[in-house]
Amino acid sequence: MRSKASFVTFLVLFTFGLGSTDNSHAQEIQEFIEITLTDGSTFVGTILSESETEISFRTTLGLEFTFLVADVRSRRTIRGRISQKGLMKLDPTSSRLFFAATGRPLKKGGIYLANYEIVFGLIAYGVSENVIVSGGTSLFPGAASQLIYIAPKLTLYNKNDRSFAVGVLAGRIASENGGGGIVYGVSTIGPSNRAVSVGAGFLFGGGDVNSTPIILVGLERQLSSKLKVISENYLFFFDETLILVSAGLRFIGGKLTTDLAFVSIITSDVIAPWLPWGSFTYHFGK
């Protein structure tokens, strides 16, 4: 009981911490242009005017510059909110926690490749503003047959920093018949920089669906444009109630995000050793 109480205390403290962030969640999501010059300098803001030779530019801080087109190495569109700390770029991997899906969709046309724990690969595509189609395979070296899986998700509601989605994760060993997985629903409340996700899933396989749900509680707090704290936790109601708890960091780059966390299992009287979790996600497309 003591270990379960520790878990509940952790969730309460984490959630309370969410409320102490800046008020960036009150700002509307906007699109900005990020311009990188040939000398490596980077500027984020809006283009005021553009000709064949020059670009007139205003940064998010209100400073205005004129660049020569010949000095611009690259430009891209980014999305974010203006907060008291400046521009808070959106987490491009906000459609999931470390592993579990949030209620949020992937932007239409968005594509990402992900690798979990080195031995599981996945590709996801935003078919529309509400539908994600994804799938992948295990990458166990020398294995005679690999695990293959699919994970489509449909976001039914996505307004006012609230979203709800349903989906399925199903897989099987390539050389064998039959398979199994989990069908789930998940709701996310809050903007991508500060949110809580709660969901329930039901295991299925062999033509049967388990009537006992697995409960998900996920927490996110983005500290800056490059760093987010995430906790992803599950309650399993077997012969004995088990809690899988995780906490760690997401490092947000331009196209690459990296998740590093630790995972443990809590029973009624013991906390298992903490094990490392890592994943990489590379975004391309829109």
C-alpha cells in the first residue's frame, strides 16, 4: 500500500506543478517562419515583404531586419505560442506520450519515423486532420520471424485544447496465424505544453476481448521550446493490481525528438528496479 500511495502522491505533485507554468496556454497557436542564414544565424518571425533579392522580416520580439535572398540558407514554417518566456514551439510529437497515443491528431500530411528501444520501428502518416495510420515491425537481429503491427487512430474531437481519440494497436508474429492487441479510447485536456491524458484500453486476441480495462494516466509539461517533461503510467487489474510508472524528458529538435525516461512496476508491497526507456522520432512531410 505504501508504494501505491507514493505513486498517487507523485501524480498529485506533478499535476500541481502543471498549474505553475506560464500562461502560454492562453495564447492562440500561430505559424511563424524560421529563417536560417548561411552564417548559421537563425531568426523566427514573420515576413513583411519579399522581392527577388531581399526579404523584409520582423522577429517575434518585434525587431525588423532586411536579408539578402542570397544569404538565406533555408526557411521553414513552425507553429507555436507566444508566452511570457517568448516563443514556445509546439512539440511535433504531441500525438503521443513516450509510447501511448494522446487524443491529439498528427497534422494532415505529416509523416514521422520512430524507433523504440532500438528494436521496434514504426512509421506514421497523417491521412487527414483527424486520422493517423501507422505500422511497423520489430528489428530483433537474427530472429527467424519478426513482430508486425498496425496502429490506426481516429481523433473524434479536437477543439479548445481538448481532444478525444479512439484507436487500436494490433500485431502478430509474421510466421504465425492469429494475433492480438488493444483497442482504446483516450482524452487529452490542455495545450501541448501542459496537458493531462486519461484513457482506457481492452486487450483482445483469439476472438476474445478482455472485459477488464487497462487505465492510462499521462502528464506533460513543456519547459521550453526544446524540453518537455512527460510521465506515462498504467494501471493493470490482474489477480493483483499492478502500476507501471514512467517519467522522463523529451528533447525537441527541428525535425528530431528524443525521449529518455525510466520505467518501474509497482505492486502492493514492492517497487521494481527502474529500467531505462529511449526512443527517437524523425519528422518530415508537413
